Amino acid sequence: MSAVEVAVPAHAALGEGPTWDARAGRLLWVDILGSRVHTYDPVSGHRTVLATEQHVGAAKPAAGGGLVVNLRDGVGLYGPPGSAGTGGRSFRWLHREPVPGRRANDAAVAPDGSLWFGTMRYDEATGGGTLSRIAPDGTVHAILDDVSVSNGTGWSPDGRRVYYIDSPTRRVDVFDLGDDGLPVGRRPFATVEDGFPDGLTVDAEGGVWVALWDGGAVHRYTPDGRLDRVLTLPVRRPTACAFGGADLTDLYITTARTGLTAPHPMSGSLLVVPGAGKGLPQPEFGG
């Protein structure tokens, strides 16, 4: 495995949600508290920034070429560049549910093209957040209504299991998926003792990679929940990870500076570990 490198030097307050956009050949990631969606093309080095009007928990590619975003007040859809005139992007809400004191957090696209999106209280109050699912047709299902800090979500390679993190529990949980695409049979998958589990990704072998907030590392767990790899990082607050690049072998890691009195120079940057493993293609939101 190669050493950790800086893919994009940045000072993001709360970098999150790396996602490989295969159609565009670029990585998407967000700065939640900076209200920014970033893109990065590792071949050309080209980068873009989209400013959002609200704190943005996640941004994922949409089938129509735009971006589905998990915003403070709900889920919205940005059209592709030029959809609102020269250089501009159209925007419309898909699901709007503002709650005072609550914001969006991590989100992920399921194999069926639905978006699973989480929320949390700004004060991180216990049970103040949710996990919901919005289908491509706009139908919304509540999955969990007593979450504290909704974070990483990912599916096994066969699509039969979904992994999920509510960070203060210090656990990665796993569900089975019913025929309706909704989860059943929640149970512990792995427990974290050093730091708090944050974002996750699942590789082609079914391994679950978890970024550890205040743990300064990424852990990989085998499909049976055994810790088999520890990637130590120079930053204290990695937030999430995802495989990217044309062959999906480079592990990208977002990081945060918020709450640190003396952050490492790499804190807030987008990091990469070339050749870390082999990822799974990420589906686009179908709406």
C-alpha cells in the first residue's frame, strides 16, 4: 500500500462525503460547514467549487447529469451546468422538511438508485436525527427516527446487506434488506474503541472501510466483522473514505479542521492512498 498523499490541499472546516463520479471521471466531496461542493479530476487536476445556500451534508451524481444534495432543509437536485442559463445550474427541492436546529449529514446512493440521507442536531443531541430513503420517483420512507449523528452507509457487493453508522454508538451496524429495499434485522457488525466511526465505504471483496473521527485512522473490516487493516493518518479527524480513479483502486479520504485548536497542516484537505484496494462502482441517484 502506498503512503498517504494530499490530492487537494484545502482548509475545509468539515470535509465529507467523497464519491467517485464515473461518468465525469472525477471525485465529488463537500465541506459541510463551508456550504461547498467540490469536484476534482485526478488526471487533469481540474477542480470546481459549487456554493450552496445551506450547509450541505452530501452531494452525489444524478442520472440526469446533475447532483442530488442533502441540504440543511432537505434533499434537492442541481441540474448540470448550463441548465439555468450560461454557466448556471437549475435547482429544485425533491423533499423539503426544515427542522430548527437540525441539519443534513452523510448520504449514500443504494443499488436501486434511491438516496439514503441522514440528519443530526447541530448540538448533537441524542436521538435528534433521522435516516430516510428517497426513491427515484420521489417517495420518501423514514428508516430510523432516533439517530444522534447519522453517518456512513454502504451496501455489500451482492446488495443484500447495508452497513450503517450512528457515530456516538461507536458501532458499525448491519441490516438485511427486504424485498422492498428497506432494512430489517439491525445488529452490531463492529465496535470502535479509538475514536468514533464516521463515513464508510465497501470494497469489491465486501470489506468495510471506516474513517475514525478523533481516531486518526481508517479501519478495514472483513465481511464477518474482523479488523484486518489499519491505515494510520497524519490528521486527527478523517471523516469519510471512498475508492476512485479509473480502476477504483485509490482510496480518497476527506478530513476536518473544525474543533481543533492546532490542526495538522493536512487537516481539511482531500487525501489519497494510491493502490489501497479495489472499490465498487457507485450508482447514480435515479431521480
